[in-house]
Amino acid sequence: MASHFPVINAWYLDINEDQVFEVVAIDEQFGTVEIQYLGGELSEFDLDTWSQLQLTPAAAPEDAGAAYEMSIDDDLNLDSILVPHNWNNPTLSLEPDSYPSIEDF
């Protein structure tokens, strides 16, 4: 039986179902635990059901981002170029003035 409170981003193995899942949200107001299986399917348990589950903590699978259709390259965000010296440039927040042209009339 699950002897501890669920932890968001923690992975568990449901021994009865032989499935690994991640806790993605806990709604304490409604008493529910939202989970996502490795394949991407979402499910929800109430806290009473959670306490009856036969769970064991599990390590995150090697391809844990597969449900989100993300690869390691996506996680690194290699396509974006970061230029730190421009972050504090006040002129970057200015919008150019708009002047009417012949096409606007």
C-alpha cells in the first residue's frame, strides 16, 4: 500500500498494474492525485484510492519526456540564441513609431 503522500514529479510503479507513472498534480481541495503514464495517458485517483494502491517509488524512465513528445535536444533548446548583453538594453522594449503610408489610405 502507498504509505506516503504523493509527490509531484515523482515516479511510481503500480505493482498490481505493472505500470510506471509520474505524479503531475495534487489537488488538495478536491482530494485528487493526477498522474501521467509513460505513454502520455492521464488519469486521476482520489486520495482514498491512492492510499490503497500497491506502489513503490521508481526511477524516472530514460525516455521520460516521450509522453510530451520531447527529445533531449528539445530540452537543451539548441535553436535559441541567447545574447546576455542585450537583456538589459532599454531600447529593446521600445516599439517603433508607425507612420501612415500610401497603402494605409
